[in-house]
Amino acid sequence: MCGVSYILDQEKDKQMKKLEEYIRSIVDFPEKGIIFRDITSILQDADGLALAIDGIRKEIKDLDYDLIVGPESRGFIFGVPVAYAEHKPFIPIRKEGKLPCETIGVEYELEYGKAKLEIHKDAIKKGQKVVIVDDLIATGGTTKAMVDLIEKLGGEVVKLMFIIELKGLKGRDKIKGYDATSLVSYEGK
């Protein structure tokens, strides 16, 4: 009986698509020369969503950590189900003015201008180990801002998890020294 089950599992694995096959690439969006990597096509398919969530969980399964943090809004999409499945708290990082209690914030550079991210002042306790989950690392500005917020509160970032990495934008340069993993990476921008 075990042999039959093993063969069925092998057949199922052959039929299952890879996560990158669920990512839709849209040429010339939002402007000419850009290839937009769309995660909504992952979300629209139960198998694609399962691959993304299970892929993150596999990467952090042996990690010692206390909570998961994710940025508005796509970090929520992937971070919350991982936190639920791992029975860990989820801490949101939001755009300025969106959180109701006392916050701390950090400004960071965008391609055109600046933005500010905030977190509740009491969300992370000194010494807590944190995993950041987000959909994408591109230039690394948002990621570095999240790391700065967590460290201002005394937290320790033990892992950065991304669904997609755009290697051509060199986002890892801003987070050197941190353990970062992307499930799918593209060489270009």
C-alpha cells in the first residue's frame, strides 16, 4: 500500500505547477519598459496561494521567532495566513496616519519623493524575534524602513521573506547582514 501512495504523490507533484507559473508578467505597466510582476494571479488560484504560503512556512519552519510583521497591504495578504498557520501574532506596519494608537514612524525614499511607515509603539517588545513577510523586494527602501521600525522598538529581525525579488533593482544592498529569502526571483527590474 505504501508503494501505491508514493506513486500517487509523485504523479501529483508532476501535475502541480511551480509558484513562478502563477505570477503574471505584464509588459509596459505601469509605464513603458517596465515588466510588472502581478501577484493577483497567485491569489486567484487556490494551488498558487497554497504554494506561496507553504513556501514561506517551509523557509521559516526551523526558525526561532516570536511574531510575524507585514507591511500594508500585500504583506498582510501573505503574512496573516502564515501567522495563523504557525500560531504566531501578526503585527501590521501601515502608511502614515492609518493606525489608531500611539505609533513610531520612519520616513524612506521612494522613486519620486518620500513616504512614511508606522507601527504601534507597543506592538513589539524588546528582544522579540521577528520575521518580516512581504510580497516583493525591489529597491529595498520599504524593507529597510520596516527593519528600522522593528529595531527602534527593540525587536530583532531574524528573517526577511519575499514572494518575489527583482534582483536588477539591488534591494538586498539595503539589507546586507540580514537573512533574506525570496521564493521567486527575476534578474531584471
